[in-house]
Amino acid sequence: MLTIKKIAEMAQVSRTTVSRVLNDSGYVSEEARKRVLAVIEETGYVPSQHAKSLRTKKTKVIGVILPKLSTETSGRIVNGMNDVFQEHGYQILLTSTNLDVQKEMEYLRLLKSRQVDGVILIATNINSKLKEEINQLNLPFVAIGQDISGVSCVTYNDYEAAKAMTELLIAKGRKNLAFIGVDESDRAVGYDRKQGFIDAIKKHGLLLREEWMEKGKFDIESGYEAMKQIIHKAGGGPFPDAVFGVTDRIAIGAMQFLREKGLQIPKDISVAGIGASEISRFVHPPLTTMDYENEKAGQQAAQILLEQINTNKEREKKVKLNYRLLERDSI
């Protein structure tokens, strides 16, 4: 079995030099580095991760808590952070809560017991118990998607994005706007996007029809059912000429119901969402949406976490990412 001692003998250097080359730390002359790397390549030596973690007090593993594994948003965020972590020799351990707040707390405790070097939480519902669990974590930590006091966060400009989308619909001549949101326990998606919609309506002096404001559950089916309720409530009176869904999947569900009712999009009613999902390009007509550049969110969170790990300082850092309008044929 090859050991660092044997590698050192073959490369004619000290064990300290081999360790520095393997850990990419401390000064090593270029000539010695080349000899060590040549021996490693020749022998195919792979250092024991367990032994390495005992020496460095680091496992080189990052715990990531997702709301759902299957969503495109989660996939993009993970891809972004993985680009950064791989470059620095870290691996990701993924967990999924399936939108269960209790699971978020359980996974925080689990990841700490697995001795990960840090944790990234793609947050949904933030409550006092979860905040307490985060404060007791005593590990480098970053949240994505929700602004949590006292910890580093990467967030989106949900309020302004929703307001801008609503104002775009109004600029297109739409005056009777419907809205499909999600539960407001999700501060960013449920509350901030709803407030952006409401404030845009009020700013332009339009009537806010609360009976045309429904809630979905982040999926296409709930968007379909919410749109059905809105149309039912409209009855024979004034009819919505636009609907804004706070996620693409909700908006796409609404589009499906409207098509089944024989309504033409956007001639009879405009539809818009948020998320820039892949499917939003291929529905008919293509959905107008906001791109949050989720890969960038993952990259930013990873960089902040590595800074905490490398400096042993958990300095609070807040990053708010902008949005990009993708105007298509649905409005």
C-alpha cells in the first residue's frame, strides 16, 4: 500500500513536501513539486480522504438542502455552486425536504453530524424554530432565496421583478388583471411577488380585484385549478384580460385551462410568469417570464461559503441578484 512516506522516498523529498503538494498549501519549489506529481501520476496514488480530513479538520464536503430535487430551479442552482466547489476540490451532499419545513431542521442536524464543512440552504418557509436551528449550527452557512437576519444570504429581487412584470402587462393595455400566487409563508415568492403585483396595480390607478387573486402550490396542476376558480368567479361580469402567475409552472397551468375554455392567448387574455424555465420556451405561445439567473445564485453562494471556510469567519454578507425580462408571445 502506497503511503506519503513511500511517495516521499520515491520523489526524494520530505513527507512535509508531499503533504504540501497534496493539500496545495505552503511553499514547495517547482522542481520538488514536479517530482512529487510525477511519482503520483506514475503510481496512481490516491490519498485517503479520511486520513486527510483528520489532518486538515476538513472533509471537503458541502451539505446542500433543496426544497425539491426535481425542480429546474434547484438543478440550475446546484450546477452553479458545483462549478465553484469542484474547482476547489469540494464535493456536494444533496438532501431534499420536499417543501417540508420540519425536514429542513432535521437535515441541518443531520449534515452537522456528518461533519460537512459548510451548509447551503435553498430556503422556502422561514420561521423562528428554523432560525434557532441555523444559529445553533456553528458551521459556515449561506441561504439562497430568502433573506434571513444574521446570516449570509443570496436573494432575488422578487418584489421589483413582480412589479415590473405587472407594469409590462399594464403597458400592453391590460386593465383587468388576475393573480395566482403561493402561500405567504414563503416570504419571497408568496409575499414579495404578491406585493409587487398589488403596488403596480395601485400605482396605475387600476381596480384590485381580490376575488381574482388565487393561490397555487408551485405546480402546473394548481395553476390550472386556480385559473378555473378565477374564471368561475368572473362569471358573466367583467373578465380578466391578463393573469400573472408567480412561477412559470403556475402560469403554464393557467394557460392550459384557458386554452381548454377556447380563449386565445394573448388576443383574449395575456399570461406571464417568473422563472425562465426551459418549458416556458416551448409552450404555445411561448411564455413571457423573468430570468433570475439561478446558476449565478449558486456560484455566489458557493463563493461566500468558501470564504467563510477559508477564513474561519462567518461574516454576514448579503447579495441581491437582479432579473432579466424575457418578453415573448403570451402577452
